[in-house]
Amino acid sequence: MEISQKTLDTAIKVLTWIIFIGLCIEAGAILFNFVYSAFRPVAAHNLYKGLDLSGLLENDPGHYWAIGTLVFSVMALKAQVFIKVISTHQKMDANKPFSPEVAAGIRQISYYALWTGLLGLIAEGYLDRLTKLGLDVDAAGTFLDDSKAMILMAMVVFFIARIFQKGIELQTENDLTV
Amino acid sequence: MPIVVNLDVMMAKRKMSLNELADKVGLTLANLSILKTGKAKAVRFSTLEAICKALDCQPGDILEFLADKQ
């Protein structure tokens, strides 16, 4: 069964929107529950998908808020990557794909992915340190599992951005060839 | 740019408008304007051939090299 380019485009658009909305819901839920736990510490028992940091909140609130900030930041950055993908895809013209706006969008996707990965790695290291100190960080690490994958994605997208830049030069030259 | 396109000179000699030339050569008006105003980065031989046929001239009548002043 052959899939037309238009169908593929629509499918990609729908998929990225679904992922983006899912990430926003996750980030929003984590943020809300962390903030709510400041007023009702019982909320720390189930911050999101069973994440229980009530022990950490009791023993060391500083670390608790630091983890909350890091986890929320990583999730927010992931959502930012996907909204950039959506906005770049919207700017793309199939007849003249190599445009400065799309090139800038692709570069920004790589920067956001890189920052997401780096922040995730920092957060992972921080969680490891807390675990070695004997503090209970439950399954907070599961929200940061894909940091290395994000860095790999950032590098690949960066290479694509460079190729795209060359594509723009070639397209401009072609446009000015009569 | 060192290569100067003297299309308007030949067009005036042959009393041909840009529209007429575009029709004869098979280029759009926009592309021919790019050539005429010196914004073109490259010219295909096929285009040069068509222009020379339409204006009954040689490539040297349309293209001129002027060294950059230093």
C-alpha cells in the first residue's frame, strides 16, 4: 500500500501534536503537584504516575524542590522541542523547502534538544548523588531516562541544519539561474 | 559583478519589449527581469542560445566583462 506524501505529512503533524500535548500535560501535572505539595505535603506521595518523594520532602525540602525544578524543566524543554518541530513543519513549503526560516527552526530544535539532554544528564547525576547520600528519590530518574538520546538527536539535527544551510545556498543559486 | 548583461541595449536595437522577448525565449518575465537587472548568478547555455536567436545577436553582444575596480 503506497502512502501519499500528503497523508504522511498529516500523520506526522497529528503525531507531533499528540506528543506535544502529552508532554504539556505531564509537565503541567508535575508542576501543579509540586506546587500543591508546598501547601499539602500529602501530595508528595503521588506527584505523577506514582512518584513518591514524600520521604525526601520530609528529610530535605531543599533537595525535593531542586528535583522538582529539574524534572519540570526537562519536561518543559521536551515540550519546547516538539512545539519547535510543529512550528518549523508549518513554515515548510514543499516546493521550496530550503528557506532561512526553516533552517533557523531546525537549528533551534537542535539547541533545545541539546539543552534538554544536558539538563537531563545533570539531573541524573544529581539523583545519583542523592541516592548515594541515602536519600529516597523513588523513580524520579524515569523522567530523565532519555537524556543521552536527546543529545544524540541534537547532534543529528545539528548536522541536518548544516546540510540544510548548504541546501539554501544551492536553492538560492538555482533561483537566480536563468 | 564583473559580468555585465547588456540585454536592454540589444532589446532597444531590435525594438523588442521585455514581454515579447520573454515569449520568444520561453522564460517568465520575472526570470528575464532577473537577467536584465544583473541579479542573475548564472545563465544556462540553452537560455543564452534562445536569447541570441530571438535578438539575432552573439553572446558577446549581450554579455560583457568589466574587471572590478580596485
